[in-house]
Amino acid sequence: MSAAAPDPAVGLLERCFPASMDEVESYVAEMHAYLRGCGVEDCGFELELMAREALGNAVRHGSRNDPAQSVSARLAVHPGRVELCVTDGGAGFDWHAKSISVPSPDSETGRGLCILKLYADTMEFNEAGNSICISKALPVEEELMSKDNDATVRLTLEANVSAKNTEELRSLFKQHVNEGARNLELDFSKVGSIDSVGIGLLVATHNSLVKTGGKLSLCNVSQDICQLFTLMRLDKHFHIAQALVEG
């Protein structure tokens, strides 16, 4: 895709940090605070989603989770759009030959670049493939748990389902399954963001439950996350109930 015409940035947030998911979390939190300071809040979910994918790829794939490697991020707020460029010190990849399409609903990986393609207005790699720039147009203004008799465990998840906490969640889900749960119902009322690693965990959990005659279901899912699941065709894979909108 062609890049948007250059224009002066209203604000700029540049950081270079060790390649670790803890640093990604720190940058995402700083990014939210910075965007609020710039008066840019309406695209918060989409910008965080894309930032998590771009930064997560740089850490996990480009830098191989090696904190001795560094990742740089440059967030620029322009009139009418936001641009994020992420670069790692890895060898890159052949993005020319990479097919970016929505994976099968039962696939546990392969959604990162697809999410970026679906949510970004522009997406460009450098020739080496170790740097990506994405942009997004700004809108124009005008742990609780219960268990019942059918072996269903209901869990209320916290704010994020991302690479930072998937191993903790994986252990939690496995614990309940080992204790006899056939079905898991996850309450997303507190969940504000999710990334491709978190989606992969949900798919893996559902696949495991189905093998034992059970199922995974999600309730109180926000409109933004529900739309993401629909784009990923996951609404055909397990039950997703959107949160009711009051008004």
C-alpha cells in the first residue's frame, strides 16, 4: 500500500527498549496516556490492538524474545491520522512472499499480520522486513468464578487477554479442566483488549474442550472485540455473546 502524504506531526512518542513483553505492556500504557493527552481517544481499542501486534511480532519473532535485543517504536499523531512505526534488530522476513489472509477458525496462530491488515488504513514494511509502519485515520468529530451441575465453570477475566498473561490464563483453564470442568464460560465484561496470542489461547482451549465433549463460550464481549472475533470468523467456531448496550 502507498504511504500517506507526509505532514507535520502534532505529537511524537519515540522509545527504544529491550525486547520483552513487559516492555511492550509499559509502552502500550504510555501510548494510551499520550493519546489521551493529544485528545485522541476514539480509536483507543484499534490503536492498542495494532500496537500489540506490531510490538509483539518485533519481540517474539524479530528479536526471538531476547531482551539483549532492542525494539524501537515511533508513534506520531498527525492531523487526521496516527502512524506507528516499529523496528527490531532481527534479520526480518520476506514479506513480498507472505500471504496475509484470515486463517481457519481452528488455527491457533497466524492472525497477527491479518489483524494489522484489517485494522490499519496503510501498512508498509521496509525492504528487509524488520520494520513496519502502519497508520490509522482518526474519526471525524460530529477473578470471579462459579460452577454449576453441568460441569460448566464461569470465569470473569481481567482487563487484558494478551501475550503478557496467556500462560497464566492457560494454567488457570487447565486447572479447571483437570478438576472436571467440561465447559468454560468466560465473562469478558472487564476485558478491554486482546491480541493474536490471546486469541490463539481461546482457540486452543476450545479445541481441547471439544475433544472431551465440552465447549468454550464468551459472554459480555465488547462491541470492538466482538467485531474482531467476527472478522477472524471465530463467531462460527465458539459461542460469543456481545454485551448489552445500555441506553
